Amino acid sequence: MQKGTNLPKVGSYNRAVVLESIQVGDGISRVQIAERTGLTAQTVSVIVRRLLEEGLVVEDGHQSSSGGKPRTILRVDPTAGYAIGIHFDPVEITYVLADLAGRPVVKLHRKVRQAVPDAVVRTMARTARRLLRDAGIPDSKVLGLGLAAPGPLDPKGVIVNPPRLPGWDRVPIREQVESLIGFPVTVDNDATAAAIGERWAGLARSTPGFVYLYLGTGIGGGMFLDNQVYRGRSLNAAELGHITVVPDGPECYCGNRGCVEALCCPSAIVAAARERLALGAVSSLSPHRLTHARVCAAAAAGDPLARSVIDEVAARLADAAVSIVNMLDIDLLVLGGPALREVGEVYRAAVSEAVARRVLARRLHAVRVEVSPIAADAAAIGAASLVFHATYAPRIDALVKEA
């Protein structure tokens, strides 16, 4: 939870701090807001009154107090605004229409049949418009569209040489989608989007420092440090998939060897299972119908070959997690993404045990390791949350500008 400031000329920052405290609290009084933010009661009352007038916040009953009259409970009004979230994965595009609380109103999954930039962009805009029409949401209620796209991305929302999307180098995807959809478009990589979604409406609402380890077609990450999303110099920080865990391991497209992604992404898991089948390992899996989903399902069902592959992946993820926690000294590590289906708990248990036993500061504080409850759709929900976060979250840069 961020603190406000009672200095002059910081009104919009304090407004964001108060709104965040209401969003995180999901039922909080003015007195509690003042206690948590450090703002004066008068400042809180003035800001809350404006938020009520704008329709962003509603009064929702009362709670008893230790003395005096009951306190009025405040909540964010979920219907005050909506955002469209799109997760563009090389294999599948996921669409979400989310309310201001970050809750999905509509979700839609579509396979990528032809990954040609112009066709994909037009499909995105057309499908997003259909989501709004089918849900009956007027344009006046839409705050914008968030797009979680494969990286690397430059500050203007241009995709730069994505390793899994040939033909997409220097595609100005933000500008193209915005010109077709007619709403402001916010773009970020899928892992950072997922982290922002977790911060806005998930497990990390009130956690000052956490890392999101995203497992999809590739492996990436997002991080919040001291209540601020950290993107790095080129907006491509937290490439956790490129931590080396096996120095003499297989080559990775990034130029290193033994990266987490080279060993733990879905295609690597399928390759490992196929190799063991070729060596004669006993398994219910067929080498002719081998997919990541089938390997994970077989592992969950107790197939020895599949489970050995997944256990090895879990051990590599745990190695990376220990390095992440040692470097950043965080409170929470969240695992998310569609590649967790069926095996999320296996990964969580391995990472949790490693963090508890091998992190240097383990005697000073415990680090929670959790699977995101929205793991499969995390990037799409996070993409919608990009809009809410950009519009309403308190940011240090805004504080500096105002001061």
C-alpha cells in the first residue's frame, strides 16, 4: 500500500493513492484510508467526495467502530468503467472484457491461423468491437484497450524482432490497433501485463514487492518493486526465461546456453518426452500424438515418464526462483500462465521448497510462492488491467512532475 503526501501540488497522486486503497481494501472506511495512507482525515474526505461524485466509488453499508457513529464503507464501483484486454500469443489470442474491479465480464479464445501482421491486427479490432456489442457496453464506459504482446517492445509499442514471430519485426502494433479500434491502446509484454493484473485484482493487491513468473509459449516475468512496476531501461526488464540454470545446456535463441526457457518451455517439454520415448521408456504417451497438454495431463495422472519430465522442469524453475528471490528480496513469487494447466501445483511445491531451504534471507522473512488463480487467462486479464493501472494507479513519476 502506497503512502500519500500532505505537501501541496500533489492532488492527483493523492487521489490515486486513495483510490488504490479503496480498490485493495474492497470495503474500507475513510478513517482506515487515512491510517493506511498517512493522509489527513480532511484530505481523505475531500478526495472521497470527488470520487463519489465521479461515480468511481460507492458507499456500501456501515461497520461498527470502537466509539462514535458507525463508519461508512467504501468500494470501487465495478460498473464505473470497462477495459478490453487482448493477449496476443503466437499460438492463440485471448480476449477479455473486464470491469473496473478487474473481473472478466466476457472471455474469448481464438487460435492464430495465420500470423500475418495486418490480418491479426484487423481480427483483434473486429473481435474487440464484437465483445463490446454483445455485452451491451457503450463506448462511453470504455476506458481503453490493453494489449499484451510478445516482446521485445519499444516504448512506442513497436514489436522488435520477436523470436517466435517471424515477419513481425518493427510492427507498430499499438498504433495499428488504436487506429482501427478508436480507443486509447496501452501495450506491454505478456508477463508484465500478467503481473499488473495480479496487482490490480489478484493475489498481489497489497504486496509491495513481488515477481510474476509467466509460463506460456515462452517464459517471461514481471515485477513490482516498492509498489511500482519495474520495466527497465528499454521496458523489457524481468526476462526471467533467460536466467541460465544449466551452463552447458542447450543453446537458446537469445545467444546463451541452458536458459530456463530453453529447458522449461512447452516445446522443450515435448522434446524431452519424445527423446525418452525414443529410448524405450514405458509410458501411456504416444510419440505420434505428443503435445505439451498431453504430457502435463499424463504427469498429473501419474505417468512415470511424463512425471519425470515435469519434475525436472520444476527443479529448473526452482533454481531460477532461488536466484530471483536472492537478487530482489521480494515478499511474493507468483506462478502464472497457460503452461501451468494440470501441473501448477507440482511447480509451486518445488519452487516453494527451494525458496524455503536455499534463499539467503530465509531466516529473516518467508517468501510466499503461489499459483495465480487466473493463471490460464492471466495475460489477457492483465492486459485489461494495464488500462486501469495506467489510468488510476499512483505512480512516482506523476508525483515528481506535480511536485
